[in-house]
Amino acid sequence: MIKDKEALQRISFLYQAAHCVLAHNPENQELARFYCHTQHSISRRLVLRQDPSVKRTICKSCFSLLVPGVSSTVRQRKRRNQRWTSVQCLNCGLTKRFLSNPNYKLWSEQPEALLENQTQASAGGKGKKPGSVQQPHKSLQVEKATISSAEPHRHTASKETTVKTKSKGKMDPSGK
């Protein structure tokens, strides 16, 4: 199940609409910029992550769609024995640089980034069986929590408090 499927469809539609506007009329960059800005505001409001390939084609400053030759210039540079691709927006002048390493993969493209691989790695990496669960102690547990004076914005003085909990981790309502 995908979170906010309709919002992702709307974001995708706005991105495709911006491309179509620039394909039909390269002079109409204001409408494409409006679509990209709307797309960005929706993704920020709903806290949705966009694909890095999409983010690389939108200017962070003016939200124009970076189409080579129409709204941006793309150049290959060599610096410090590495090849870089620099994309400059023609509207605001912002320059983005990307490493041109053919062996480099983005985190989202690596197999470790997939959620099902992360859960397998975390369960198998600790030396436990995936189905094993630790049983809590049946007696009352006494935990000491020390509040340090390194956090002056939360508490004014250093205190040491004692909290009694039952075996299921719930607080005792009587405080005993």
C-alpha cells in the first residue's frame, strides 16, 4: 500500500505537464515553473520524497525545469582528477554539480535501500533468529533515569529520578 497515492499521481502529472509545456512551446517557461513550484509545495506539505532523478531536473532556486539547451546549460568539467557534470539554470544562474562516476549509484538505487532488505539485515545482523522474542522479567523493575545538566533548555538543574514499572512496561498508577 502506497501512502498518499493520489498526491504522488498529482506530483507526477505536474512534472509531466511541465515537460509537455516546454516541449510544445519553449518560450512558455513561466507555466512550467508554476507547475514545478506547485509540485514542490505539495511534496513538502505532505512530506513525500521525490526521486533524485526528478530533483536533479528542477532548479532549487527558481523552480524552473532544467531542460538542456532550453532552460539550462550542461557542461562536463574535470576537477581534482574527477569528472563533474555542471548544470546551470539560465533563469537564475544557479549551478548544480554532479559527480560523473559510471560506477557510482545513488542510495535509492542500491539494494540496501529497499525496505525488505533492511529488515532482513537488521534481524540477521544481531545474531538472533527472526522469530525469537525476549521475555520481560516478571518482577517489578526499577530503572534510574539521570537527567544531565548538559540539556539546560529542558531542565534547570541536574536531578536523579526513580521510575517503577510493571513487567509489561506500564506505569503503576499508584506510584508505588
